[in-house]
Amino acid sequence: MSHPFHVPETIYPYAVPMLPSRDIDATLGFFESVIDFRRSFAHGSPTEYAGMKRDGAEIHFFRCDDAKVLERSGCRVRVDGIEPLYARCVNRGVVHPDGKLAEKSWGTREFVMLDPDGVTVTFFEPRHP
């Protein structure tokens, strides 16, 4: 018996997380300088919505002043070559105090970065790709 909402012809090639930001221009600058993402678009003055890309990863940002939304938001980004990225984030002082690079029981090595608003980005690499 098939699920009534099954859509076998649909392919999901990637997803784009949307993260909140108090000051999108400052957040874009942070992501450019710390992890080499590049702006792909920005709308509004001041910026209300923007997007960034690096390789196959894409993140969008929306303006938000709600502290509860900011502190509870985050995303996960798969990377290849996690050690140099971790070293860069350590040197910039942006690794979450409880998010140091570690092997996880679910088969990844990962760490957590904090952006200027305290939003988390977890970078992970499969141990056995």
C-alpha cells in the first residue's frame, strides 16, 4: 500500500536554510570573512532578506529582532575537509563553547560555530563518505 501523498517523480536536490539576523549586513560580512561564503543577493535598505553561497551550500538570512528566535535557530552544513575550517573558526574565536570538534556516534565529525547573534551553524563531515 502506498502513502497517499507519495510523489515518486519529485527529486529534492538540496535545501536552503533560512536563519534570523538582527543586522543582515553585519551577518553577511561575518560569513564572508570567517567561512568564505559570498553574497548572492540582498533585498531592502536596510537589508531585510539576503542569501549567500559557497560551493554547493546556500544560506538565506531574514531580519529578526526576537531574541528567542535568534537563540533557538541554527542549521547544519556538510563539508569536506573539516579540520582546516575548524582551525580557522578557533582562530577567529567563533566556536561554540560546547561545540568543539568531536566524533559523534551517528557517524560524523562536527563542531558548532556561533554567528554574531548567537545563531548556531553546525559543520559536519561524514567519517566514512
